[in-house]
Amino acid sequence: IKLSEPQSFAPTQFASNYVKGQTANLFDATVTNRSGKTIDWATVSFVSTTTAGGACPDVLDGDSGVNGQPQGTLAAGQSATFKFGVACDTKPGADLDVVITVGSKNASVKAKLA
């Protein structure tokens, strides 16, 4: 699992889980299946938090190309890249922790909000 550096973005008026005034960030997320078994996307989750403001919900904004993670399955040996957005009740520069769960395995990525 790889996340790009967070980038600031301005969700459009139809974005879900975003309230004006929040700090919105966008990532490119790449998931590579090296397990030898097919992964069901329903078993993949991203949970984002900041030390200053608590939970940062996922932002869905089709007009900005942020449509959430893929649906269906990811075959062994394959990769998928998608846009992943969050909205946090804190300012740019705050510590951000993204915990990614695939099945029963977890990984954590730490960054600063842009």
C-alpha cells in the first residue's frame, strides 16, 4: 500500500462528508496485491485521524475525481490506484495518521496535512 504526499484540495459543492472550514486533503492511493489470493475491496478500509482534531472522514467528490476505493476484487499480482480524500477539523501542518486495513492486516502512514 502506498499513499502519495497529501495535497490540499477544495471539494466542490456536492462533496460528501465535507464542511466548509475543514482542511481537505487528497492522496493517490495504490494497493498492490502480493498475497497470492484475490482481495475483496469490501475488506479494505482507510481510517484517518489527527492528533489535534480527532477523526477525519473520507471525502467523496465525483466532480473532483474522488470516488472512493474500487469495488469488486483485486486479483493476485495486480495493482489499483485511486484518489482518496479526507476532511479534518484542524489546520494545515497538523499530524495525520492513516491506518489502512486489508483483511486482518494493518499498516499506518504518517504525514502532515497540506
